[in-house]
Amino acid sequence: MTGHQTRSSQTRAERKEQTRRALLDGTLQLSADRGLSNVSLREIARSADIVPTAFYRHFASIDQLGLTLVDDGMRALRVMLREARRTPGGANGQASVEILSKHVRANRQLFQFLYRERYGGSVEVRRAIDTELRFIVGELTIDLSRTPGLQNWETEDLEMAADLIVSAMQEAMVAFLSAAKSDARAEDEIVERTRKQMRLILLGIGQWRPKQRQD
Amino acid sequence: MTGHQTRSSQTRAERKEQTRRALLDGTLQLSADRGLSNVSLREIARSADIVPTAFYRHFASIDQLGLTLVDDGMRALRVMLREARRTPGGANGQASVEILSKHVRANRQLFQFLYRERYGGSVEVRRAIDTELRFIVGELTIDLSRTPGLQNWETEDLEMAADLIVSAMQEAMVAFLSAAKSDARAEDEIVERTRKQMRLILLGIGQWRPKQRQD
DNA sequence: CTTTTCAGTGCACGCCCGTACACTGAACAA
DNA sequence: TTGTTCAGTGTACGGGCGTGCACTGAAAAG
């Protein structure tokens, strides 16, 4: 009631933030089974109970809102990766698959948004996602370079392996999200298959001869 | 000029087929950088130089047209796979990467359509693509089961390996299509990386112990 | 108390959309 | 020659869209 600070306001900004979140959540909901590009500004506004033109008080365009969602999704992804990295054998091992499944369940819509827009989104959204994804491959490459036995690998080869791991993980994520929401059996199968794939890749890495050449 | 057959007509059906192809080609063009769902029926009709309502003489809906494009794309994909299969070591080896790159270059838009709609398309289109893709994994599984040294693998494990190979190949395809149309250096890098990934997977397969268990 | 800020309102506009409907005219069958 | 088929036409409609513009009224600032 009595605002006596020289700094920022309170109730006013709170309400704005609330609407902003409603816009983001509503958009996530609406785009879940159609993609962002098939959602209209008016629909989004409706979902947040504001009039269409008020949308512009929060975002300059739907695309800008999309980029914010990409940020949110990537943040969730980084949280997941951090957990995987501090888990024993997490970054390349089998434990990471369970971590993936856990986080996917907790962030369904956000992750779905990411993989859907990665291929189907606008040019800007696609580029934003690809950039972040490349960054992730880079981090995994560094992780691998510190793994015992891989210190003398060439960066190119490390990147190649990291890329393969990320590809498999992404496919697992997509499979997860395609499975019915509470089909535990299907989820278990995906986990099992992906675990094996990780093991297969690790076996391959163990056999790799760093400077090998082919004609 | 003189049509004297009891069977089908000639010039009439030809013109229809011509328009049909114009519709398919135009749609492929229009959806290349926006996705099928962002293309309007009117645009498609315009691209084929017909009036909007005439569209329905050929397809019941844009979705139906999309399914036809999925068929076309899958046909191209099967042609590619057939070539890979009859090439020595093609199905899992490194030669298959070159075959992939060749066919992708020859069918850019069709393949782009496939991977874009696989995640971003309508429910029906997505299902059609996924079904076909699963079929391909199945065929590769059979190929693997005939490979010397893998005869006593369990089907589940073979499928797991086939799935990983297909994932890597798909990622390579996407990378190809994302690379600028005439960036030979980028394409070479992708080929090289994917080749190595195939080699890595093969090494992993070589080390695989069929009945291995983990806690 | 007075003034300023600004999230949200309400209306109006022009645009493109899908599609219903009645039609035309050339290719074809008889 | 005559009648039928049917790919393509042209008009018209109602509806959703993005957005420009003038506004309101409560919260914040002074």
C-alpha cells in the first residue's frame, strides 16, 4: 500500500510479469500441436485474457516471444546437462538417459517446442536453436577431451563423437515426446534402447585409433 | 488427333496430369522455407496458374497433397537405399554417406520437405512419415541380421543399432540441407564427419557382446 | 492533492483466406 | 452430328487476421 522506495515499483510490475507469463504459457500450449507459426497473435492474446493490441506491451512480435521461449527451453536443457555432468559417468554413460527422461517429463512442452521449432520454425528461431545446440556439442566435446583415454584425440574426432551422442539423445527425446503421456512401457523401451546406443558408442570410442585414415 | 481406343483418353488426361504436377512442384517450392502449413490453397493454385476452386479437381485438401509429396519423397528415399544396399558395404559402411549426399543433392526440396514435415507437419503427414521411417529401420535391421558376425544378435539389439545408424544419417541429411547450396567445403566436412560416425558405430558393433547385461 | 506513466481497451480498417455456386467450352464417346 | 464429361472460370460471401489510433483508469511519482 505505502510505497516508499526510490527504486522499482511493486504491484504494477508484478501484474505485468503475470500477464507476460500468461502469454508465454498460453503460446506454449497453443503451439504444442500446431507449431508456433500456426498460432495467431489474437489467439495468444485471448489465452492471456487481454485485447490483441495489448500484446505489443510485452513483445514486439510473435517471433520475439518465440525467441524468449527458446531461451527458456535452453535454460531447462542446460539445467539437465549440468545434472548429467556432475553425475558419475553422466555425460556419456547410461545414467544420462535416465536424467534425460526425467527432465523431459518435467518440461514436456518446452522441449517439444524446441525440437519442433528447430526444423519448422522461422529463420530466426531456427538459428537461435541451432546456435545453442552447437554450443552444447562444444561443451560435450570438452567433456570428452578430459575423459581418460581420450586426451590425445584430435578435436575433430572428439566433436564427431559428441555430435553422434547428441544426435542419439535428441532422437530419444523426440521418441519420448511422441510416446503417449503416460505410456510407461513405451518410455522404458526408449530408455533401454538409448542406453544401449550409448554403450555401443562408448565401445566404438574405446576401439577408435585416433589418427586412422581411410582411402 | 484420332482417338480410336475404347480404354482411356489421351490429351485430356495429359493436361490434367500436367496441372497436377504443377501443383505438387509449386507446393514444394512454396513450402521450402515456411513449411506446408504456412502455404495457402490460393497460393498453390496461383503457382499452377489455376483458379483456387480448381484445386479441388486434383486434391481434396492441402493435407492430401502433402501426403502425396510424402509418398514422392519416400520413393526417392527408397531409391537411395536400394543403391546403398547393393553397394559393397553400403548399408552400414562409409560408401553410403556418399550415396546419401548424391541423392540429397538431386532431391533437395523433396528431402527437405520430409524432415521439415516430420516434426512440424499435420498429424496425418507426421504419422505417414514416421510409419515409413520405422519401415526403413526395419529393413536395415534385416540387413544387419545377415551381416557376418551379427547372426546371433537379438532382434532388439539389431534394431537398436539400426536406429542409431538411421539417426546419424538423418542428422547428416539435415546438416546437408542446412548448408548453403553450393558450399562444397561444408558438404565435405559433413561427409567426413558422418563417415567417421559410421566407422565408430561399426567399431562399437564389433565389440558388442550380444547378451550383455548391466545392473 | 496533482501529475505522469503505462498496461490494457475498443473500434475500425483493409487484406487474404477457404469455399459455395453457377458457368463455360474443349475433349471425348456414341 | 449430338450429347456428355469435366478441368478450369468468375463472383461472392463471411470470417479471421494484424495493426493503427484515440482512449481509460489505476498505480506510481512529485
